Amino acid sequence: MEKVREPVSELRDFSGGYKSGEPVVSCVSATFEPGAVTSVIGPNGAGKSSLLRGLAGLLPWSSGRVNLCGEDVGGMPRRTVARKVALMGAKCPTSSLSVFEYVMLGRTPHRSLLAMRDSAADKVAVSEALASVGLPSLAHLPMSSLSDGQRQLACLARALVQSPRLLLLDEPTSSLDPANSQIVLSHVVDVTRKAGIATVAVMHDVNLARRWSDFVLILRGGQLLRGGRSEDVVTADALSEAYGVPFERCEAFLTKKT
């Protein structure tokens, strides 16, 4: 009998929002498995990015529960959460730091507060993270000299160097052309599989979400409309219902890389 894998993170009837307003995410339940990529799609204002913040314990919640590695994330110290969760935003800065220095910032949660220098272990971790996304030869270049695609990969390396159990990506391909989108997502899938982490990505491109994800959640109005395996969830009927415009299924000329 196949051994059941414990989820890295779980949402149980999670509702959350900001200040005294209405919840932006309402009664969402989902599980995120190790070694699997889950995409979150839906129209603008559906609560996709807020869902990521909820998973990271950054969105105040009014009801429900968020579990991280079997514990309630709300009761965990922020430094502990930062050692287990990495959140990558949609925009990567054009910093004057070198790529190596920028990625090293991801080691902060694992370092002593009194540490004055990068340890040998930190340097090895950064080198390994850069190698995992194909950027070792660019380590000493300034971030400002990189292309958009290369900067996204550097941001991914910075997230990975945290050694997270849960990787959260907010629109990781939003500013990229199709070729660079494929490169970034191939590295995301590869690292997710090899490291056995759970990856959750907010995506606007529903075709990319279906092609590169194991599971997909469709949000509408802060609620979970559908969730499950990508091939079962991302259908013309489901997308038409979520976005309010007609969708039609056609055969794509690009296939998922395995």
C-alpha cells in the first residue's frame, strides 16, 4: 500500500481580511502536498495574493485554521515561519547588489542575530541555490545587469536558499515572455520535485497553470470555486464560470516538460 504523504500546509475553512472590512478570502479549505505544484487562478480581486499571505501567516484571519507542518501557523514565531515559508513577489528589484549578495539575503532567518559575516554553510547554500536555477556563472554580476527572466530566477534562488518547506510564488511569470516563462516554471517544478517541498503559485495565464501544475485552485469573490487536479479543474466550463466570459478548449502547441 502506498504511504500517504502528510501535507506541508493546510487551510481549514480559512477566512481572512484587512482591518474591519469584509473578508477577502472566505471559508477556503485546501491541502498542499510535498513535491507538488498548486496554481491559484481567478479574476482580478478574487483573493489569490491574499490566499498566499494567509498561508504565510501574514493575513489576519477571522475564522478557520492555517496549518504549517502540522502546527497552527498563527502560534508560530515569525522567525520560525520564515525558516519554513518563502514568499516570492511578482517583481524582482534591480538592485546594485551582486546576484550572490542578493540571494544571500534569503539566509537571514537561519543566521544568528549577532552574525557579522556570511558563514561557509551560508555560502554553500547560496551557490547550490544559484546552481539549481541555472545562474552560477552570473553570481558576481549586479542584479541591475540581468534580464527580466534572469532576475526572476535570482528571486527564485533567494527564496530557495531559505530552505523552505512551503514555497509561495505571486505571479512568477507576470513580466516574462513565453520562452522565459517556460524556463522559470521548469526550474520551479524541478526544484519542487527534488526538494520535496510544496509550491503554491498565483498565476494569471490559465494555460501555463494547467500545463505546469499538479493541482489548481480557482477562486472567485474570495471563495473556492473549484479545486483538484489541473486536468480536471481547468476546463472551459469552469473558466467561463470563474471569469464570466466564454472559454473554448483547443489543443496547444506547447507541451508540459517532464
